[in-house]
Amino acid sequence: MSNENVKIISKEILSDNWYTLNKIKFEYKTNGGVIETQEREAYDRGNGATILLYNKANQTVILTRQFRLPTYINGNESGMLIETCAGLLDKDNPETAIKRETEEETGYKISEVKKVFEAYMSPGSVTEILYFFVAEYSKEMKVSDGGGHHEEQENIEVLELPFSNALEMIATGEIKDGKTIMLLQYAKINDLMG
């Protein structure tokens, strides 16, 4: 952190239950040279990675479906969300983490992944940066049923969908997850399916 226009004054932990919610007081020098004192809350949950698995020959993608409480309390009637496989880095580098998460969640053991970009997903309140990957998969790579870790209370359904259907599901609202939309659109724009 080296922005000369920002000076952190104080940092207070508001919650350290699941992840860490901090209240930060800071001074910010505006473009006009005025120094403002501001307070913001920032949720620190660590950084993560996500991946779109695709099969060019079959024109399919692997997605997951699971219950997401925040979407449920904000109007998603079932609370279920269709997503690309994703997880926190847990002190691993992004490539190692996404290979681990892919096997745990989807049951596919992949050896080669391609990083396509990285993005802050909710920069107004969450510190997380998300690393985005793509990888080809085949039925020979399937080593388990996936579904996530039971002890982490993951209850993940693995979906293999035609790529064209997945794209249509964005328009119909069946897919509303930002990272998933970004990776499906990346695949379309970059003609991953050939």
C-alpha cells in the first residue's frame, strides 16, 4: 500500500467469525487537494480462483449448483445458484488452488489450466481478488463424483451442460452468478468451442 493520497488512521475488527470484517478510518486527498476523513467497512475473506471447464468436441461445459444463503435472503426463491467451480486460495498459488478445487467440487482431475484474467468482484466492500481460469476436460479426467468437502458443509451438484444452453441461461436469468457469466462470455468471445 503506497498511495500517497491515502493515510490509514485506524482499523477496528467488527467481526472475526467466518472471515474478517474491518472498520477502517482513513484520510483521502481528493484530486482538488482536499483531505477528507472517511470510514468504510471492508470484508476480508481471502483471494479466490474460478474455472470454466469446457469440452470442445462435445460442445459442453461443467458448472456447479449449490445453495447460497446471501442470494436466498436477497430474493432468490430457492437459494440455488449455478456457478463455475471456485474456491479460496487457502495460502496456495491460484493455479494450485483451482486444480484442487476442481477435483474436490467437480471430480475432474485436470493438469493444465490457462489463466485468462483477474478481477475484483465487489470492490466497494470486499477485498477479494478472483483469478479466472479455463481448461479443457474429457471424461477420462473424471476421478470422482465431486460435490465438495462434507466437513466444509459443501453440497455441490455437478452439471454438464451444452455450451449453447449455458449461454441462453444467462439471458433467461437461470445463471445470475457474475464470475460464471464472465467466463461463459470469455469462452464465447474467444471462440473456445471452435
